[in-house]
Amino acid sequence: MLHSINGMGKVLIVGSIALDSVSTPFGQVEEALGGAAVYAACAASLLAEVRLVGVVGDDFPQGHLDFLAQRGVDLRGVQRIEGGKTFRWRGRYEYDMAQAKTLATDLNVFADFRPEIPPEYRDSEIVFLANIDPELQLSVLKQVEKPLLSICDTMNFWIEGKRDELLKVLSRVDLALMNDAEVRELTGHASLLKAGRAALELGPRYVVIKKGEHGAVLLSEGHYFAAPSYPLPTLRDPTGAGDSFAGGLAGFLAYTGDVQEANLRRALVIGAIMASYCCEQFSLDRLRDVTHEDLLRRYGELRDITAFGELG
Ligand code: AMP
């Protein structure tokens, strides 16, 4: 397995395409390639055909689009606004690297983003709605045919500002992806188990809670699974880790065409591995070179470090 793209499934990804300026204790970049949809597309395209929907200005370097096209990412859904400026995000991480401090968000052309799903994208098997306005997420769900699995991400901004719309999204998607702080805020439960179960009651068949360097958990009715994070000796920039996780998960599900619980567990581990590669370098500088062999090696290592035998 993982030797070639078997063409089973296509992944539709909708979200931000950005120029990121990021500083961490280990370095900094100015206006580097970023955006939630770009990280997810880069990770997913190692395993499946990706269809991207987003918006850029005419200042967006052609080389970045060429890079995605070379990975087989279908860019027919990327709108280029003449005379417009690309979305820019500036953030800083302190030493614990757990939480970005946002220094500036310049929405630019992203402010008027209205995702239009090209007709050729509508039969995508896996749909990943990255962190955008839940109203826009809903509009995408209305434009696609019944996918095998739809996945949504979100953030505190929407939990606080567009709760009703977000609840509508959650009642319609198959898998909700959130970090620990978000699921606690959404449900009002401090216990992650309780919060995860309460999120399931909002509609999705699966809830995945990302816990950064402490791994991720998968909840479904009556089931709980904990995936580890890969223990990284070199962590330079965690920007995009959550989106790389989502892209790895979505890409693997499309690659295998299997969205049953047992395979979702594997998909979480693939997501965790993609996130680990993302964090090793700034922007997509490590993620872009990951191979199937790299994935398989870390998959084996994660299995070994989490296996514990029977007692006695
Ligand atoms: P993550 O580190 O996984 O939370 O994702 C970081 C990526 O999200 C960066 O590449 C940013 O360009 C992008 N981003 C930051 N703020 C926003 C926002 N308000 N809406 C959409 N994307 C964003």
C-alpha cells in the first residue's frame, strides 16, 4: 500500500490561500506560501487527486500555483481577482509553540470570497471545508453531490460570532474537526470526553479533537480512539499543522475509499504524521518533499511507540 495514487477518490478542499509572515524562536519568514487550504491540499495531494477552491489576488506568485499544479492539484476552482490583493496573515509563536499570536489578518480578496464549486468538482468523494465562515461552508455543502464523507474545521471566531450557522454546518457534515479549546468552548464542557460526546449530539457521525503535540482523538457513538502525535526532535513552525492533519486524513480516506471507523483510525495517524512534517520547517518547506516512504516509516514508528502488550 501507499505505492501509487490508485485514483479511487477525489478530495475537494475549500479555504484560505495566503501569504504568511511568521516568526518563531527558531526563525521567521515573510510572505511565504500558506493558507489552510494550501496546507491541506499539499498533504492530501500525496495520496489523492485534489480539487482546490479559493481566491487569490493578482499579486500571488505564479510559482506557488505552479507548485500546486505540479502536485496534480486541480486549480480550476481558484479565482484570481485582477487588481486585488491576496489574503495575508501575520503571526508569532513563543517558546511553547502551542498557540499562535495573530499580529495581523488582512483579508483583502478573501473578504468577498464566495466559493463557487465548478461542476466538475461536484462529485468529489471527500469534502474538506477548512476554517471559513460557516455560511460559506453551508453554501459549499449545498453545491456538492452526496460525498462519501464531508469534514469541517472551524475556529473560536465563528463559535462566538456565528454559532447558529455553525450549528447548521455541524448538523450536516459527517466529521467535525476541532481543537481541544474549540470543542470545550462550543459545548461548555471541560472534560474532553463529555465535550466530544456533546459535539456528536450536534449531528456529525464523527468528531475529531486535535490536541497539538498531545495527539488527537476520534469519537463516534460508543467509540473512542486516541492517536498519538509523532515525537519531533525539530519543531520550527507549527503554522498549518491542523490543516496538514486534515489534508492527510482526507487524502488517505480518498485514497482508500473506506470511511469506516477502523480506517478512520489509520487516517488519524496519517494526519498526525503529515502535521509532524509540516512543523519541521517554515511554510511548506518540509511538507512539500514528503514521500510515501516517509509516511510509512513514521507510521511504523508510531505503531511501535504506542504498542503495549497484555499484562502478564
Ligand atoms: P493552523 O496553524 O492550522 O491554524 O492554520 C494556519 C493557516 O491558516 C495559515 O496559513 C493562515 O494563512 C491561515 N489563517 C489564519 N487566519 C485565518 C482566518 N481568519 N481565516 C482563514 N485562514 C486563516
